Amino acid sequence: MLYEINEKALKLESEGKKIIRLNIGDPDMATPPEIVEAAYASMKAGKTKYSSSYGELSLRKKIAELRGVKPENVVITPGSKWSIFVTLFLMLKNGGNVIIPTPYWTAYDLIAKNIGAKTKLLRTEMEDGWKVDLNELENLIDKDTKMIILNNPNNPTSKSMDAKTLDGIVKLANEKKITILSDEVYGAIAFNETKSILDYGSDSDHILSNGFSKTFTMTGWRIGYIIANKMFVDKVTKINQITFNNVPVFIQDAALKGLELRSKIASDIKAKYKQRADLASTKLEAAGFKFTKPDAPFYVFPKLEGLVSDQFTLDLLDKGVAVAPGNSFGEYPEHFRISLTAPDDQIEVGIDKICEAVK
Amino acid sequence: MLYEINEKALKLESEGKKIIRLNIGDPDMATPPEIVEAAYASMKAGKTKYSSSYGELSLRKKIAELRGVKPENVVITPGSKWSIFVTLFLMLKNGGNVIIPTPYWTAYDLIAKNIGAKTKLLRTEMEDGWKVDLNELENLIDKDTKMIILNNPNNPTSKSMDAKTLDGIVKLANEKKITILSDEVYGAIAFNETKSILDYGSDSDHILSNGFSKTFTMTGWRIGYIIANKMFVDKVTKINQITFNNVPVFIQDAALKGLELRSKIASDIKAKYKQRADLASTKLEAAGFKFTKPDAPFYVFPKLEGLVSDQFTLDLLDKGVAVAPGNSFGEYPEHFRISLTAPDDQIEVGIDKICEAVK
């Protein structure tokens, strides 16, 4: 229902209705002007042609340098959603299943189903701090299991995985020869330190997905990347060649500018969102909602006992506030997701309306 | 071998070697400056957010108005290659076959095979003016045939389909309930008038793929569109949602500007390429090559009896000229494709080197 709510919110807005949009992870802040200017300079320099389906070497080199891998381990994609799609397409189009801890980002499940892959959901609970139980994971694995998708920090919970759990998952995956796809789009802006899948070696079979959307406020630019072993990077590139061909070079140049300014940009974003998360936490707690403290920007995933969040979400949209119902992320009917991605005053009004709605 | 040649040409260039690139349909001219400025203005206005997976309503409305359909029949894609991919993915991922006349654009076959669909090739010959034989087409159709792909005007031959043949194909497809995917990316800049699949009604099951790359010199921007019945447009949008999400809005605004200036831009391009096609034709004819006169910009697909074009192409690349071997477009070992997409002086030198190479 995530996309339906979004299209409905867009429609209401196009009809002139004011909607406080706390439903998607699209920051209210503008893309930093240096990034916009870099794109413009690149366009004017004629970087408007077809180019390599691997991505520009300059950008791949910079990412490789920052992440301690080789450029041949990096391939540029039109957003991290594409990275997920192409990975599942390559690994599961001929059958097999993928294990996904819940709550999860809706796209994983939609993509897997569209490709015809089976998904096995591994439930985690707020009351356990959203921790993956290694025994349950091991029990879920069967001979057709090809992949585990981790989202660290997690959307919608904003929870980072503790090192011990991640160590355990990697060990198990290595033993069972299962690939981990680690979606770390919120990693660079997490409030705390968290381990990356790259910490387990870049020549493994595991795959990192990352993007520029969240760290650099570049959501609508559609640019991300995959880090994996060279063989997998080559396979992704072959799919890139027969689909979108290449991310516009001027967009890659803009992303490169973002990486050059990364320390400043990321610390500004973290500070901003820390403030918002604190504000939201205080108000939601006072209204009786339960949730884990966000380890990363953007999302809170509160629960209220007895809530029917599908209906709650629709009613709230009529009151001018868009959020995402809990069932968009697995079977979490008492939860809903708030994206702290509207201007501060709107967030305040939005959260107040949410709290009033359950009085 | 089309992509291998291209990656090799890019590599040689990155090593400092001068390559005259007549191998891909990427115009040497710059994107018109008005289009670049429109993109910049849009970025600066903050059009850098997630947006609808259908595409911007403003652009869909403009396309609908120009093509005599409703906005609900239009969905924006990241290039016409994506349009082909998503159409084949939706129609053939659960089995079935697709009929493709040859010579064809390589991507059709690669996409179909990647999705696991069977392709049935329908050979056409230069000596018959590249005409599809309706009886042969009818004989190829079986109970699993779901689609016919037409490329009109054709890449690599630059031949437009005559109205009588197209009428016959549509009639046959309608009788057999087979969908036609008509790739018309060269349509708006053809030197002669040619019928569009839309002339047979926009509420049919047939699908138009078009793009901005060729008409507006926007190859690297990655933007195209599909026109189809509403049900199919909705299906495409659901795949857009789980893959690239949306074409950057500033790119859509740039394309809209292109459409506003279309008469001027398209007539400039046609005049330029008519001149190039005439020059190439004169030289190639004198050197003994056979080919049909181009009905559209960009490509000539000459034949020389006894030519082994895979080897010829590799040898030519060592001499600094990249072209595409005939076998990239079906089984045409005596043909190769020249793209007239380099600056005039380079085209002249390139064609001279080609002619010398077969002396």
C-alpha cells in the first residue's frame, strides 16, 4: 500500500490539497547547490552522450578509494532500488528463494515476487530490539535458498544491526554458501557506527548496495552503486547494457562532487535529522506510542496496541498527513512508518495530528 | 559483438588512441542549449525529488497532445531500450515467443534471451528491399507467439516500412491476437513519411516505443516513452516503481522543452544527416558496396560479397575506425553498420578508410 498512498498523496496535491508528506524517505532539503552546479557544468561540457554501462571510471575510482576496494568491484546504477532489482533478477530468475528479515523495505518483496522468486520472511519484533534470531535464520535456510537481504540500518525501523548478530549471519551464510545482499543506503548517515558487509572482505560473494539519494539529498537523481566481486559486476553491467544503458554522465559527475564534499554534507544531514528524531520521539512517547530509538535518519516505526494501521493511514491522509501503514513492511498492523523528511514546522504539525488521531 | 566493440573503442580512447567512432548511434552534435538550460532551471527550482513512476503529467500531456492519445496512454521511461525491456519482461517472462524481423537492433534479442523468452527470427534481405514477407510471417506464428517487434524505420538498415506491408502485418497480428511492439525512435526524423502503429488506433493492444535520444540529440539523458492502452501503461508503471522509480524530473522538463522546439530541432537534424547519408552513399557506391538508400538518419548497412565482417571490424578498429559487424544484427556476415554520427570531417576520413580497407 506504500505506492498507492504515495500516488494518492500526489493526486490530492495536484488537486490543490495541502498534504504533509511523511510517507516517503524523500528529504525536504534541496540537493546541495555545489552538486547542482557540477551537473550543469558537466552538461555544458557535452557530457550528454551514451557512456559505459559500468559507470564512469572517475566515479568508480573515487568510490573504490573510499570503500577500500578496486574500481573493478564497483558498478554504477540508476538508484539503489535498481541495484536490488538487478541483483535479484540475476540470482533468482531461474528459481530459488530469498530470506528477508521483516520489517522490510517493501521493494524487496515486490521485486522478488515480480521475478517469480519465493520469499521467506524472518520476523523480528520491536520488543526484541528488532534483532535477527540466528537459530530461526538457520531453520529457514533450505537447499533452494540463494540469498539473504539485510538492510542495515533498517528501513522502516532505523535500527542498526549489532556487530555480533551480523558476524553470526555472515558466518552462517558463508557456511551454507548463501549470498548476502546488504543494502546500506542509510549507513553513511547513521547516528552510530555500524559494520558494513565490506568489513568481511570485498572478494567474497556478498554484495553491497548503496546510493546517493539519502546521503546527498539526491533522491530524484536516481544514482546508486553496487560493490561486489568482479564476476558479479560484469554480470550487472550486461543487464545495464540491455535496460537503461548508462546513468547520465552529468549525474555521475554530480555524485562525484557530492563524494568530494561528503564530510560536510553528511554531518549537516545527521545533525538535522538527529534533532528531528529527538523531537518526534518526545512527542510520540508522550502520546503512548512504543518504538526503538532511531540509529539513523529519516524513519520512526511506532506501534500502538490495537491500531489498525491501514485504516488509520487512510483516515490520516484525509486529515492531510501521509504516513505509511505497517503492513507495507511485513505483517505489522499495529505499526506505521513516519518519515521525518518534511520541513521542521510541518513535521511538528504532522506529528501533533498523528498524536491527536489516537487520543 | 556490438557492445564489445564499443567497450574496446572506449578503452582504446582512454589509452589516448584516436578512434573515429562510427559504431553507435550517438550523434556528435551537442544537445541543443535550450534543453540544457531547461534542465538546469528545473534542478535549481528543486525538481530533484522522487516523483511519479508514470512520469510527469506535464510531459505526458504534451506527448498525448502531439500523438493524438490521452495522457493515461503515456508512460515515461529511462530510454527506449528500457521500454523494450519492460515490455518483453511483462509479456514474456512466463514463457512464449517473440518474432523479430532481421536485421534487428541487437538489444531485442539480448533482452528476450535474458528474460528466458524464445525468439523467432524472420529474415529479410537487402535484395528484396528489406521487405517482410507476410506468408513467411504467418508461417512463423504458432500458439506460443505473443509478440512481433517492428523497428520502423529500421536500425541498422535505415529502411522505412511501406504502408501496404505494415497494414498486412497489423491485420495478421489482430487476427492472431498478437501484440505488435513498434519501436519508432527514428520515426520523427525520417526523410520520408512512414505510418506509425498509432495510425491503427491507440486503444488497441499494440505498443509504441519512442525516445528523445535520436530526435533531440539526448542519447545520454536516458528518456523515452511508451504509448499503449491504459492497462498496459499501469503494468509498466508498477515495474518502474520497483526498478528505477522515476526518470529525474529535471530530465523530463528538458525533454518537454525539446518537444516545444521540435519542428526546428528535427528539421536541422534531418538536413544535416541527409547531407551525410548522401556523401556516404556516393563514396560507398564507388567502392563497390551494395546497400539500400537510407530513409532515415544515422545508419547505412552496406554489403560486400565475400566480406567476413567480424574480422573486418576488428581490423578496422586497429586502423582507428569503429563500425559494427553485420552479425550483431542477425546473420549478416557480409554486412556492417556505419553510424553517420561523427563530425563531418571524421566521417569523410572514416568512410575513406573503410573503402581503402576493401581495395
